[in-house]
Amino acid sequence: MKVIRPSEVSTQDFYRYMISAVVPRPIAFVSSISAEGKVNLSPYSFFNAVSSKPPILIFSPVNSVRDGSTKNTLDNVREHSEVTINIVNHALVEQMSLTSTAYEKGINEFAKAGLTEVPSEQVKPPRVAESPVAFECKVKQVLPLGEGGGAGNIVVCEVLLVHVNEEILGEDGTIDPFRLDAVGRMGGSLYCRASGDAIFETLRPVREKGIGVDQLPETIRTSTVLSGSDLAQLANVPKIPNGELVQLYRDESTIQAALARYKQDVSRSPEIMHWAAKNYLARGETEKAWAALLINNESES
Ligand SMILES: Cc1cc2nc3c(=O)[nH]c(=O)nc-3n(C[C@H](O)[C@H](O)[C@H](O)COP(=O)(O)O)c2cc1C
């Protein structure tokens, strides 16, 4: 591994490593107002949700590396401690990008980007009509992380309410990520889009504790076929399945085909059954994968 220390490269270069590695980052499209009531709208990808109760979002305007100047958004939240944080979907990317222009303080980026201001219910800064989700927030704290150029300033925002476009809700009333079509920021000028195959599901060990890779039978744990990811899927079960599972899936065509090859070529055992299990795991069929592996044990004994 190459080692890079912040003390040995320029602030810009280290920043590039950071923002290219910590990806994709969600984008807060932040609207704020100055003491005189001038509206500002700018994107911030040093952004995340960090607490549920109270509901807290944070973002971080970084002082200019070139001249140490502060972002208009930071000046605004110090003058008026309210913001709206709007979520950026794919349809909004170009307009969002345009608002990142370093316009002078007092210039309204809603107008510059052709976006529509909608009055908020509980805060003064307006929200973005075109955005699928908009949070109205009270700024609780501004936490400077250093002094001068490159220093971030964490803006801690308590969410007062959220507006959600009903078109992005699924049948169960929750936000459907495919309909949301959110974008994330990568390094440089690259973005990624959360849609299609980019969105996938993995089983979460929520209620029951998975046994863990260290508790898998040694023949499985030391398999030359199964990867770390395969083993983690297998280990995400509360206990090693029993013979009932084998009975349930014994007649599966993949298992039967592998078993036939296994019997012909005992020298390649248990690899053949491991390949069958791997194919099932690639399709997220963990039970069938276990059945293939347990049949393997049965055949050995
Ligand atoms: C997608 C995207 C994400 C950005 N994220 C940040 C960020 O997290 N922090 C930051 O200081 N600037 C960030 N910028 C740059 C600011 O948006 C830019 O400096 C802008 O002019 C700030 O506007 P303001 O001075 O009106 O607040 C980002 C730009 C883009 C396009």
C-alpha cells in the first residue's frame, strides 16, 4: 500500500485523495439567507445524517484553500440560523452544478440555475420546488475544525420537518430509491447515479446474530472456491442449517448436476459442490448454497 501523509503533500493533493476515496457522497443542496434576507443556494457533499432522535443532518463548508475566505452559506448560517437541505436527484444535477459557481454574496443561485423557490413552513430560507425531498432545519451549532484555508466548519442542523414528493413513495409509503434517483458525488467532476443495477440488496443481520465466518466448518472456511464475500453470506445464519434443508433442495437442478459431476470426479471434491454453492450465493440464494454444501458433507461421509 502506498502511504501518504497530510504533512508530506499539498492540502489540495491530500484533499483529492480523500474525496476520491470517500465516495459516493450524498449532496446537500443548502438554501440559506443572510441577515438582510438575501437567499443563497449551494451544494455540499461533506454531508450526512448522523442522529435519529433528535434528527440531525450535518454538512461542512470548507474555507477556500487559495485565500482562506469563507463560503457564503457559512456566513449566512452565522447570521440566520436556519436552512433547508434539499436532496439532489439525477434530473437536478446540471442545475445543482451551476449553483456551485462562486457567485458574490447576495446573488440568488435559485435565479442563476432556473430553480423555483417555495416558501418553507417553519424556516425563512425557501426550499427547492424541483427537489424530491426537502428538510427544513434549525442550525444548532457551527463547529470550526481549524483555522484558515482548507478548514471545514461542521454545520449541525436539527430537522424540523421534511417534505417528500409523493411520486417517489413506494406502495408501502416509504421512499423508493429507484423513484428517488439520487446522485452522489465522486472525486473531481464525477458523479454516480443510484438507479438500476447500482442499487442492490444484501441481507442484514438485524434480529438474529449470524454465526460468523470463524464458526463455519473448516472445509468451507478454507475453500479455494468461496470468497470472503461468499463466506460472509454463509455465516449470516443463526445456526448451521440441518439435513432438513438438504431434503428441501435435494432435487434442485444445479445441486443434482453438481452431485453427478462430484460422483464422477471424486478427486475434485469438494470443489464441485463449492462452485454450486457459489452460484447460488451470487443469486442471493443462501439456503440453496447451504444445501449444496451440506450434501457435499453427506457424500463425503
Ligand atoms: C457536488 C458538489 C459538492 C460540493 N461540496 C462541497 C462541500 O462539501 N464543502 C465545500 O466547502 N464546498 C463544496 N462544494 C463547492 C461549493 O458548492 C462552492 O464553493 C460554492 O460556490 C459555495 O457557495 P456559497 O459560497 O454560496 O456557499 C461542492 C460543489 C459541488 C458541485
